[in-house]
Amino acid sequence: MRIDPVSRFEEPMSNPAKLSASSVSASDKEAALALTPVSRETEARLDRYVALLVEWQTKTNLVSPSTLPHLWTRHISDSLQLSELAPTAKVWADLGSGGGFPGVVLACALAGISGAEIHLVERNAKKAAFLREALRVTNAPGIVHLADIGDNVDSVVGRVDCVTARALAPLHQLIGFAKPLVGQGAKALFLKGQDVEAELTEATKYWKIEPRLHSSRTGGHGWIVELDRIERRDHSAKADGIPA
């Protein structure tokens, strides 16, 4: 099964000559680490990751260029907050990892913890190459799976503690992708925007779920949808992109 992510809108790339480490605000980093504190070792890994992302951004559009000055709060802190909702999770699956949010960020935070591993599932070869390099330079625990995102995710990544996705697809599709993993005991944590209520309304047409909503620490009308149980509502009901 193939999916073209419908929510990952990207702006045209900025002039490469204008991108540098100075594109990332020091005050924004300070604000992000106040929201989601990390150890010095994790901070150092995240610094290397951010530097690599800015370097690759000149040739591969990994994030919206307009968000670079707020990279730490908009992307890093937004990703780090997930670990507090699943504090014992060691094995994660990040669907549609893209530029590494939240997968690489979580890998940096979990580095050094025995048994920790992040599965990064990405269908774009250039972004998958970036993810491999990000894991290398940060020495973070992870595996990159160059694969389509669909109803075979469980066979790609195996058993996990937590499955997540950010800016990938509408919630009703994400639930379909995550269902095999949640059925094996994983928790699902999906980062969503201000339209989360509408997405939940649509999702409940196809799925029996008991979602818990968490307001994002980073503001901007962001939400985290937490799911521990997923059941198809009507086996005859289908929507575009939902696994059969």
C-alpha cells in the first residue's frame, strides 16, 4: 500500500547561501530547553543534529524554511514533550519521519538507555539518507526503514512500545496505520494542530477509540492525541487511505 502524505506541506527552499547555523535563534533554543529540559549530553547531541539539518536544508527541504528561526521550540521541544507521555517507552516507531521530528529527537533523548531504539519509517530516499546521517553524527539508537507507510508497518518495525507521527496524514489514516502496533500493546501519540476536533470527528466514523487530548507545551494551538486501544467500527466502512 502506498500513501502520499497529505498534511506535510512544504514551502519552496530558501536561498542556500542564506542558510547557516545563525539561522537558528539562540534565544529560541533557551526557551525550548526551559520548556523541555534535557541533560547536557542530550543537548550536545541535539546541537549536532540541528547543525546537520541546517546544512542539509540547503539541498533537501527538511522543514519549512520559515520555521528555522524557531527550530528549537517549533520542532525540537514539540518532539521532546512526547517522552513525558510515555516515560517507560524504549522502542518507538516514527511513521513518516521526514526531517527527524519527532523520531531523531527522541533517539537523541534516549541515547545511553539500555534497549532503546527508534524505528524511523520514511518513503523518501533523500530524507531517509538524511535520517541515517543524523543517527550517525548523534550516535543515537535508531534504524531507518526506507518503506511505504501502510498496513504492513508492524512487519517492518516489529513490536514497539509507542508509535508516533507528526504532519503526516489525517488522523483517520494514521489510526489505520498504527492499529497493528497498538493491537500488540503499543501506545499511539500523534501530534496534531488546531483542527484536531474535526479530525477526531472524522476518525470516529471508522474507528472505536477513546482518545486523550494533551495540549502542546509549545503553544500554537497544537495537540497530542493519545490512544491505547483501536477497533474498527464497521468492517464495511472504508475511507481513502484506511487499510482494509
